Amino acid sequence: MLQRLENVYLMLLRIAVILAASLLLIGAGVCIFRSANSFLKSGRTTTPQPIHISAQKLLPEILETKRNSAEGQPTSGTPVAPSVDSNQIYYDRAATIVSSFIDKYTHGTQTISKEKLEEMIKKQAQSQDDPNLEKVYAQNFSTYISKVLTNRDITVLASYSSPDQVFQILGKAIGAFDTDFTKQVTKQQAERDTERQEAIAEKAEGLQLIYIAAGCLGTFLLVVFLFIFIRIERSLRNLAPSREMAASHPSLV
């Protein structure tokens, strides 16, 4: 009776060990797969949307200037030492357009030298935190100011404006550009920060899954060894009666 119960118990234990070992092995495989996937995701980088200032989008804001509005102040800036760089072509182009706009619509009563305008634009471009943004700023500003100051609505408005109001229009155009540029740079930086945080989280999850997989494999090995020990012990127990019988009946050997 006890032998039969023991056999039933050992059979149930064997089934439990096999199930547990199978589940642990499957769990380890799943964790390893998910860990590899997490590390792959953490290594991926997305290209942020390039900064682009749309003159058409900002024109309504600039055209809010009324012909009878208060006199505006000309934009000013502190000159910096001139230097030649790869962005000089953009500074030169933007300064030429702004200078021509001022000369044409103030009828020569107020002027700003092209050199001073170049220095002002360059100073604003070089004020960006990231050196790569300097070129982006220069390119976008050159294209933007060219489209704005040649826009028909802007030229009509300027032709009916006083010299000070012409500077007000120009100031609003530059201010609208700077505001939109800063907004896009901030958004781009926020996207990079979010992507960096997600990458860190993916790596942390991958490491955690590796630890879980290692635990599953270790437990799997322990269960397998336990199963082996049980089989060995059972085999030795079955051999004991045979040895006793052989010892008591030598003629049977």
C-alpha cells in the first residue's frame, strides 16, 4: 500500500517537475526575446522634423500692423567683429533684401548700412545654443525675409506707411520669425529628450528581463537536477531488493 502511494506521489512529482521545467524554459525564452527587442528599440533613433519657417503662415501676424498705429522703433543690435564663414552668403542675401526694403519704403530718410545689418543677423544666428542651429537659422531667415519683404500685401502696406512704421513692419517680421524659430527648436529639443528617456527606459527594461531570464534558467537547472536525483534515488531503491535476493540465493547469480 505504501509502495503504491509512493509510486503515485513520484508520478505526480515527475509531472509537476516536467511542467515547471517547461514553463521556466518558456519563460526564459520569452524574457530573452523581449530583452533583445528592448535593446533594439533603445538603439533606434528617429530623424526630427527639420526646422522650417513658413512666411505664408506668419504673414497674417505681420499684417496686423495698422497704417495709423503708433510709431515703431527700428530694430537695433550691437555690432560684432566681422568674420567670414560658410553662412556669410545667407547673411549677405538677407542684409541686402532688408537694406533695399528700408531704402525703398523710407524714401532714403532712414537707412541702416548693409554691414550693420549683416552683423545683427549674424549675432542673432550665433546666439543659438547648438552650433548646427546657426546654419539652420541663417538659411531659414534668408529665405523667409526674402518672401515676406517681397510679398504684395507687405509692400502695399509699407508704401502707405511712414518711415517709422516701415521699421515697425520690419520689426514684426523679424520678431515673428524669431518666435516661430524658437518654438520649433524647443519642440525639437523636447522630442530628442523624450526619445532619450524612452531609450534609457528600454535599456533598463532589457536588463531587467535579462535578470529574470537568468533566474528562470537557474531555476530550470535546479528543477532538472532535482528530477535527475529523484530518478537516481528511485533506481537505486529498485536495485536494493535485487542485490539482497542475489546475496541470499547465490545459485541464482
